Amino acid sequence: MHRILEKQQLADEVFLLRVEAPLIARERKAGQFVMVQADTRFGERIPLTIADANPSEGSITLIFQTVGKTTHHLATLNVGDAIPAILGPLGRPTHIETFGTAVAVGGGIGIAPLHPIIQALKAAGNRLIVILGARTRNLLILEDQMARLADELIVCTDDGSYGRKALVTEPLREVCTRVPAPDFCVAIGPPIMMKACAETTRPFRIPTVVSLNTIMVDGTGMCGGCRVTVGGKTRFVCVDGPEFDGHQVDFDNMMLRLRAYKEQEDAAHHQCHLELELARLERKPSA
Amino acid sequence: MSHPSPESLRREAAAQLAALRNRTLTPKDRLTIPPQPMPSREPTERIHDVQEVALGYSPEQARLEALRCLQCKNAPCINGCPVRINIPAFLKAIAEERDAEAIAIIRQTSLLPAVCGRVCPQEIQCQERCTVGKALKDVRKAVSIGRLERFVADVERESGRFQPPPTKPETGRRVAVIGSGPAGITVAADVRREGHTVTLFEALHKPGGVLVYGIPEFRLPKAIVELEIETLRAMGVDIRPNFLVGRTRRLEALLHDDGYDAAFIGAGAGLPRFLDIEGENLVGVFSANEYLTRANLMRAYNREQADTPIYPGRNVIVVGGGNVAMDAARMALRLGAKEVHLVYRRTEAEMPARIEEIEHAKEEGVQFHVLHAPRRVIGNAAGRVTGLECIRCRLGEPDDSGRPRPVEIPGSEYILEAETLIVAIGNEPNPLLPQTTTGLKADRRGRLLVDPVTNQTSLPRVYAGGDVVLGSATVILAMGQGRQAAAAINAFLAELPPRKA
């Protein structure tokens, strides 16, 4: 059992939970993830990013968007409640070195997995340009934490409600044209954003790492549901990734695969939303 | 195809038993006793749920079947059993209605009789060597040793008489067992019996390994596996689910920092092999591992309660000819597929699956396409599977495996339409432990290298067994290796000075 030590709502559909997980906190490195189960009898297993960890406290921080049954259930939990099953840390850690100048792009919920990578890049002595993007102002997360780590921070929103009115690829292209150009790029966010970022840096030949979040059942290499095509070869996101060379990833195939259970997910999502709303309404009178 | 009802099988057996009562049976008499069929649920009924298909012998059928054993002096069946169960002795006990004694004989060498009685490939082990089968010139007419093993194991379990084996006084020595499948369960029990402290690490949320995620309920009820796990708990084994050795903690850290004196790796062969053909990453292509894990471990067959979805498919193709392929094909029927096609490159004779599974699959309506090989997966604009291009084959010269090589017949390509394609062509061990453990050696296919007698790996204090050593093999072989490794671990620990827990 993993007791919840802290809960925050970071944006409309984005929540932060700091939970007890001493073994994972001790072993985890930037770029790794966990598999979470809200109910071990009938619950699904879902991959979530480790956004931060505190080994001395024995805790890890999970940040997630409410998109399915488990994330909606997690959002109804409070401090003192417990999550029954968390497996990890999983996946290969990010390859960190002193590249020189690194540009890090985070879109939407992708800012969460970017956070530990930026911490590690900073600790390795890189100069950091951080570009954050969100659909709209109140979906933007972790701006303060990023501002503390970044040497330069560029924020944009799709609707212009905050920062620049632009997609992240616009400032990314500008950064790529600077002299000297950045030595390294990491981009994490929705698949379409990562694809666009990879296409943006490709002509500049800037090595670009993306972190993929695909459908998984076990998260340990057993099911192959997470497989993607990278450089013409089939790779498993859970054990070969989650990070890959963005210039080699077949994003189109990955996006199709992500929609495999769309119908079932849409039905479940609607139901979950109603349940989350209900839980909120039920809490209100006593609050 | 319709089955005689369990009740009519029981009545018939009872009448025959009565006719044999008080007679001294000659070998010739024994050979004339008809082989007892396994009472099974009707195919038309059973494909609508996941409950067990084979219902098990009635006591009358069991006695009659056991009387077929000739009690051969040289007992060839024992040599066919990977763990050398004293088969004639336990069959004699069943024939004489001494069921408790029969199960005690089995338990001297086997730890999982209710499991092995159900899933062992008896027709290539004990029953292949059976003199009765040889005399009647048909391995299917051999004494049904497996069904009788299952019978006494079920009688014991249902009576509630089974007691966890006693454990010796605590030695204070600690053993880490990695993986809670058949090999791990065996080692945990055998090492714990000697009084050593055992921690059983399992990566998934439910212990049991392939018995839980792989083999479906309709072939192996999960209550049987749960009882084995409960037995380990009652013996004092500490079970740690959601713990992936190699990631949650490295093997070296367990041995050097956490105070474990020895470790056993029984991590299985969980990495699915794919076909490496065009279109394999289209939506609707699954490894059998994924399909069965969703259905079994995540209980997707229970649409009302389970959160994990299963991909809908009216037409399903399964590629492969082993037990896993049969399991996947039959599970697909139970999950609502209207047509299930099994595509296999060789003929039925070369299929690695148990005869009973092949028969059950056919009875349930799985359509077999033997001597057909997959060429490429075909999809639509949405990236979803619409069919599989196959090519017809003929059998050629034997290959490395000793089986005739399938040779493609040029120009015989055709397309089999389906929305779901399940690939069941085998698994390899997960490379995580060799990757994260310095000096742990594996072969080209990821199988850990071990000493054939002690099952020790390339590292001191580290042993391994089961599919992680053998590749995809069987429950009984995993158990046999587990017993061998446990004996070596116990011998190694006995040499160390005792320590208080």
C-alpha cells in the first residue's frame, strides 16, 4: 500500500499526488515510470511518469491527467488514502551527459515527465532553454519549478491566454536557428507535438529525444502492446524506452495504435467524469 | 460433436466395476477394460464462459481407469516423468480406493499435482511409454495417468485435508526467489521446508506467473493456483508482488546489501516473439501474451467488472500450433469472436500442443489451416487489421529442431480476412536480469546458462530454473528444475554456519 502524503490540483484535469514508495524513490532515475493500479481485483494497470522523488522521505510524485477510469479514481483519493499497487521504476533511465546547451520542450501533461529530466540535465551542467506549451493558461503546469531550473524559459499557449500565442514549434525553430545552435533537444508531450518537434529539429541535425507513452498492460516487456516502430525496427516502449531518437520514431503508426481502444475509452471516460463530478458534489457540503 | 454426460459415464463405469469385483484380473482382462473418457462440458455451452472444460473423473471412472494399469515391473512410465513420480504405486492405490495414499505417493516427488494433472503433455511423457498404450497400438489408449493424478489431487483439495508441509526450525539463512511461477513456487516450498527464510518476488500484482497470466481459467481454475500460493504463505514464505528484481532492486543489491544468502531466478520466458513480417504493428495485432494477459490476469472476460478492455474482433486469426495458440484461439471464442482461424506452418502431427487441447479447440469450432504460413498483415486506412496474407506450404527436410521444415509453394498466396491477429509463436526470457546483473551469463536466445546438476548460474549463490533456462517449456520441467535447484541451494546453505533469524 502506498499512502498519499500530498495532493494538489495543478490544472483543470491535472493532479499531483506525492505517495509513499521508498524502494522506488531510492532506485528511480530521470526518465523512468511506474505502473499503477487503483484496484488489484479488476483494475487496469496504467503507466504514469515519476515527476519527482524524495529518497530520504521515501516518496515519489505522480502527475497525471484524468483521461481514464484509473486516473479519475486516483483524482478522487485524498491525503491519507492509499494506492494498492505501484510497480517500478520501469524503463531505461534518460541518457544524461553534458551536452552544452540543451533545449527542452514540454507540452501539456508532458511537462511532468520533462521535470526530472531537466533536473538531471541541469545537475550535469547543461545550459537549459525550456519551452513550455499548453492549450490554454489554466492547463499550464509546473511553470514555477521550470523557471527555477531554466536558464531561459519560453511559455506559449495555443489560444494566447498566457505567454506567446504560438505552438511550441515556433520558438523551437527560432532557438534552432541561433548561433551556436543547441546541442541537444528533448521533447515530451502529445504524440503530434513530439512529431512536430522532431520535424523542426531534423533539418538542423540536432539530436532529439522523445519520451513515448503508449498502451501497456504489464510494463515489463511481457505483452508487447506498447511496441513502436523506430528506425524500421519494432521496439518495446516499456523496456527499450520510453525514450527514443525522435527522428527515427514512426509517430503515425504510434498514433494509430494509441487509438486502438478509443471507443471503449470514450465510453469509460464519460462515465468517469460523471463519477468524479459526483464525488466532488458529495464532498462539498462537508468542506 | 456431443459428449456422453458425466452421469452416464459414471453409471457405465460403476456397472463395469461391479462386474470385475472379486475377480483376479489378468493382464489380458486389464487390457480389455475400455479407456475412460474425460467428462467434459458441451462445446456449445462452454464457449460462452471461462469455466473449466474438463470436469474430472468420478470415483468409479477413476477406479476403473486405474485398474487398466498392468503394474509393469520395469515401470517405463516412471522414466517418462520428468520428476519420476512412482506412477504404478499411485495407480494401484487409486484402484484399491486408497486415495490419500495415492496423493502422498505423488507428493513425494511432485509439488503441484492438481496443476500438472491438468497441463502436463502426458502423451509425450509418462503415457507415451505406457505398455497399455503400446499393446493397444495407440498412445491415446494408454492409461490416463494425468487424469488420475488430477483426480486424487482434486479429492484431496475438495476434502480440505491438505496440510502445508511442516518446516524445520529457523536457520536464519535468507533466500530470494525471483518469479512466482511453477519453478519459483517449487523452490520457495523446498527451501522454506528446511527452515530458511524465503522471500518470493513477483513483478505482477498477482502471484502465480504463467499459471495466472497465461493459462486460462477454462484449462486451469485460478482457485487451484491460489491454494498453492496460500500454502506457501501458511509455510511462512513472504510474498512480495509488484517487485521487479532488476529495477525495483538489483539482484546484486539483494545479495550484497540486503542480506540474502542465495537467490533463485525463475523469471520465466515472458518476452513475446513476433513474426517480423510487414504490417505486424497494425492495430489489431497482438502477442498471445498480451491477449491472454488481458483476458486472464486482468480478467477482461468479465466485461461488467474489469477495467481492461479486449480488442473486439468478429474474425480472429491465431498464428502458432502450441498450447498458447490453442488457449488464445479458444479464449477468442469465449470473448465473442464468430470465427477463429488457426494458421500453422506444419501439420497437426508437428503441433507442440497437447492432443487434448487440439481436440477441444476443434470441438469448439476453431478452424485449422495447417501447412499455411503468414506472409504479411493487411490493414485499412485507419491502420487497422483487415486480413492476413498466407501462403500454402508442404513439408520438406527436417530442420534444426528435428521437425520437417515447411517449404512455401510459390503462387499459392491467398488472403484470410480478420480484424484481430494473435501471434503465438513462442517467448524468450526477459533480458532485464542479465542486462542489470554483472556477470550473469545467457545464451544467444536469452536463456540463462546453468550447471546441469545444481542449476547454478555463472554467478556464485545464484541459481536458475524453468523457462528462464529452458525457453518456453512446461510446468513439470520447471518444477523438476526447481527441485534440483532447491536441493543445491539447501546443500549450499547447510554448509554455512547457522545464524539466528
